[in-house]
Amino acid sequence: MTTVDVRVAKARWEQVDLRQHCEHCSLDSRLLDRLGICPGRQVRLVHPTAGPALYTVSEERHETDPGIVRVGRGGRARLEAGDGFSAVLDLQVPDLGPAGAPAGLVERLDDGGAATGLAVLAPHGGGIEPGTEAQAELVGRRLGSDRATVWQCRGWWPGRLSFDRWHITSSDIDPRSFPRLRLIRDRGFAHAVAFHGASLPDEGAVLVGGLAPEAVRTAVVAAVADVLAGSTLDVRLAQDTDGLNGDDPANIVNRLTVEGRTGVQIEQSLAAREQFGPAIAEAVAAVYAGLLRPR
Ligand SMILES: [Zn+2]
């Protein structure tokens, strides 16, 4: 079973996680059993008129009615919905249709099937964090499918709602919910790099984080600094205090690497992506070309 009718209700006062994380929802334990899933998975909640948004099941609950799904106020706002509404819960997270649809979420994997050198990720491509999927593809082309595997999701929704409808934070992305990601989740890549977009000031237009050794992250910073030289934009290493520093072992960019400690997360302001997106990707490709075995 992949779909079930549910009733979306307000988070209870004690569900602090739901009130703080608009992408999170709670499900009744009987519903989890019926669906055959555990917490951690992503689901679609489909509003009868507003359409779908993605959520992470962050909590198992015992409800009087097993059909109750709870989300916080911010979570309901993602669907432009009020306190409670009927919805369809769907385990099918990416669309099965072709890329380029005007509204939806498409998952794509470009994989030679055996590459273990580098996973290149754009989890939030399309309208979610524009430009990032093109950067990932460029790195894949430069390094070739024998050295690099590219995984991307492209989400689109009218009215600049792509982010609201499709964004799932990188630490929550569950390969069991993304069939193509599932194919490479145990590959054990030597390195992984993820391209992201974020609201960053120009003086910190690019932030390089992740659990990779500092030498790797510093090499990426230096390469991007060359690209940005002469502009008003800047790049720096992410610090512990940066919220987007990519240092969570659960972050998909770290999880895909063989020891879980060689992921690099690149956060970029819109200006950086618009003005230097391809050049930044070229610089990143050059760094990894030096780290991976020659072709
Ligand atoms: Zn992102």
C-alpha cells in the first residue's frame, strides 16, 4: 500500500519538534504498521485542493484515531492550509513521470554503476535551490561516470512554492524514500560533495562545510576564492556556530561516504549561484580531479 486517507491535525503542545520543524510530522503507530514504515521516512501529504508537500515522519504517536497525522503551524502553512484538513498520505516521494514537469519532484541518478570515487549531490535542485542541479551535473561531466556519480532531485511548484513543497533538510533525507538514492546508499564513496542554495549575505556568499578533513574543505575554499576574486562575494570555511555547516553525521553528504567523514557541503547565496554557478562547479571539479585517481 502506498496511499492512505488521513486527517491532518494541529501538533499537540508537547510536540516541540513539530512546532519547530515545519517539514516534520507525526504518525500513529498503527498507521506506521499498516504502511510498513518506521519513523525517519519521507511521505507526501496531498491536500485536496492545494496539492502535495513532502514531510519527514519524525515521531510515532498513539492517537485515538489512527488516521490522524499531526504537523505544526509552519507545516500546515507549507500547504497554505488551516488547522485541520483531510489529505492523502503517499509513500511515493519522487514522481515517476518525466523530468521537466511543470509541478512535481523528479529524482535522477547518473551512475556508471561502479564508481566509488565521488558522489555529487544536488538534493534541492529545480526551483527549490535554483542552479544547484546544473552545478552537480557539470562536475559529473568533468569527472566522468567512472569517477563520479550524480544524484539530484528537482522540485517545481507554481508561485515560488517549490521550496515550501519539496525541501527536506539534508540530515533527514532517507534513502528508503528515494529509490535512486537507495541504489547508491551503501556504495561507500571515497568522497561526496553537495551543492546547495541558501540565504547568505554577499560577504559570506559561499560557505564550505561538511565532515571532510579540513585539507579537503580548505582546497575547495581556495578554488572557489579564485573564482570569486575581484567580485563583492566571498567564501569561507563553515564554523561550528554556522547552522549550515554540514557537520551532522546524518547529513546525506556525509552518510554516503565510506567512513562517513568525507562529505563537503557547499552553501551558496543566490548571487553566487547566478553570477558564478558554473565557474564554482568547475573549480570544485578541479579539486576532486586532483583527489581522485587519474582517468
Ligand atoms: Zn539545500
